[in-house]
Amino acid sequence: MIKVNVSELGRILGDMYNKAPHGDQVAKIHLFGVKYADVILRNNLSVKDIVARSGINPSYATEVSKGIKLSVYVVPKE
């Protein structure tokens, strides 16, 4: 698997948030946490740093963390 860095994950998160339909932004943040939980955890990356690089509100780090926790229980649809 390709190692993804904090900057790239921040860009992806920002894109997911900004391209989400109105009202679905938080769900997209959770989805990001689900999709990238393995990479974030395996590489011991900082969720706060990823969110900071994304350009979204820093308080959304909590929502990314929720998605990471959900990743144990859900599989994203493609």
C-alpha cells in the first residue's frame, strides 16, 4: 500500500468536505475517518494535523475520530 502523508490526507478530507452536498458535510467527515482509519492508525498520524491541513474547522477533528472508531463496525459503499 502507498504511504499517504498528512498533507495528502488533509487535501482528501478538504475535498470530501467541500464537495459534499449541503447538509452532508459531517457525514463525509465521518466517511473519511472510516475510509482512512487504517492508514491513520498504522502510521500513527495526528488527526488534528490532518484536519489543520484540510482547511476545515479544527473542531471537526472530533468527527474524524468518530469515523475512525466506526471503521471497526462499518464498510463504506463505493
